[in-house]
Amino acid sequence: MSESAYQRKLIKQYESEGWTVLRLRDAPTSVAQTGTPDLLVIRPWDTKGVAEVKFIEVKNTGGKVSKLQEVHMRLLTERGFECEVNYKQ
């Protein structure tokens, strides 16, 4: 399975769990900078008014995160966002 096919599968999984998924890098009018994670996933507010937001970088098995991707994820994490790298299984 290609990385893009895995990303589509991952998007469907998150959506089935109630998340809203935005593909940051593939939109024709993308405003994402090089190194920005592939996905932004948002779970709506719960009964306490808390929403969950996280950034996901999708990689093939054995894929490597670039230095620029590491920098972006570190900056996002420092600002309080959850970031993860999701490797194709």
C-alpha cells in the first residue's frame, strides 16, 4: 500500500471515530509550508467544552521525518499541540 493510500485509510479511520480531518499539504490552494505535518485532526468539544486537536505526519514503513518536519512538530508541541508520526503498518 502506498503512503497516499495509507493516508486515505487513516483519514477514514479518524472520521469514523468522530474526528474532522484536514489534509494540509494536498489541497490545491494549500497554505501549508514545507515541513508542515500532513494532517490536522480535530475532535469536537465534549460535554466539558474541551476539543482535541492534533497534527499527524504520515510516513511509509521505514520512512524518515525530515529535519524541517522535526522543527515544525517541535514548534507546534511547544505551543501546546499534540503531534505524532503515524507509520504505515
